[in-house]
Amino acid sequence: MLIAETSTFSTASTVPVSSGTAGGWQRQAKLWSSLQEVCGLLGIHEKVGNDDLQFQHMQFKAGQRLHTIGQPFDMLFVVNSGFLKSVMIDESGNEQVLAFPMKGDLIGIDGIHSKHYNTETVALTTCEVIMIPFKLLSSLGRTNPEVEAAFFGVMSRELIREQGMISAIGALSAEARVARFLASMSDRFSALGYSGTQFNLRMTRQEIGSYLGLTLETVSRTLSAFHAAGLISVEQRSIEIRDIKSLRTLRRLPPSRSKQAAPKAAAANGTLEVAA
């Protein structure tokens, strides 16, 4: 069901739907979360008060956009479920993946400075986000400094994560980049209470390559090499981590393992599917 540009059941303590997110659709269950619930989702455990405030949920189907580049900024989004990608798009239409937001991540902070979103966020799966009007957050900060400080802390966390990946791309080999990516996904799933050793990658090999600064072929070849070396087991998008310690510290596989084992593994079982 499409959400209208103006919520028909907004009250004094609720937040109206943004017209910039009209592509979403409501679910039939709970549509609202309190400020304390939102903070808990973001990993803010301090008591922030003002439980009268309620923030609306919105669902997006795979392929739908939460916001587009150049759209006026008015809303932050907290991921409640599902997987997304944040991208930059150049003048030629080429896409550069910047992040893969998932549960507990804050989206939209790139729009604060210029008052327009500088990136585009797209749902990779059916997902649900909680909308945080920035004007309301700013007014809360004036009366509740602890709320403002807590959200600044979350924004800093997102920037640190992005800087860490930029550093890895510039300093590490292709194999090390893929290894760090898998270790990072393992850590994030574990932090959410899911298995850190068995999980499905919701993004394609091409999207992983864009994120890591690698070609699709390099990502697929490296996953094959890791599979043959016994570091992981991979079947299409399903990953089983078998040696997380090695993934965290790997710099480069020995030539005999990375150049010889990968083609044999791919030819023997055909378990790797290159997702375009």
C-alpha cells in the first residue's frame, strides 16, 4: 500500500511521512517506534527520555530508492530490517558503492551539510526503515543535549567505518580486501545476534567489487581461491566462514594456492555463481 504524501493518522506526538519517500509501502503490523526504541536499535543505551515521540516505519521493496542524489534533505533513516546499498553515480552513469547498510545503521547523514542528499540509497531486499525528521532531531538536541551527543556518536561511527574501508582499499591487495570484507560481514552479523560463520550475501559480486575497488572477475576468482584454500565454503551467495583468523590477517595467498587451486575448484564443482 502506497503511503500518501501526508499521513492521515498523524497526531501531536507522531511524525508525518516525508513526501520524499513516497515510493515506500506500509506493512500492516506496527508502524511506529519510540525514541528509546530507535536509540536501542542504533546501539545507544543511555536513557534519552521523551518516550511520547513516535517515529514512523516504512517498507521498501528490492530495487526501490529511499532517496536519490540531489533530492532535498529532510530525513534520516534507521534500518530496522533488510539490506541496502548506498551509491554515488558519476556523470556517465557509473555507480560506485559506498556502503551496505543493514539493521542498526543510520542513513542520510551525507545530506546534512548541503541540504541535499549526495548519495542514493537502494534496497537490495525488502527492507524496513524508521524515519527521523532532521528538524525534529535538531529541536530535540536543543532541549536534550544527550540525544544530540548520542546521534553525533552514531554518525561518527558510520564515518569511521567508511574511512576504514577507504584505507583498506588503498593499502591492501585484492585478496586482502575481499578477506577483510568477509570478516567485517561476519562481525556485523554476530553483533546483531545472527551466525557469524554462516550467512548469505545479499549483494552481487559486481556490487562487492564496486565497493572494494575490484572487478567482478577478481572478486569471483578470489572467492574461489578462498574456497579451495579451506578459508571459506561458498555456494552462490551462501558463505560459511571456516578460518576467520586467517581472513582477518591475510595479506596475499601464496601463488600455488591462489593461481592453481581456484581454477581447479571452479572447474570441478561449478559451485560459484557469478552474479551480474
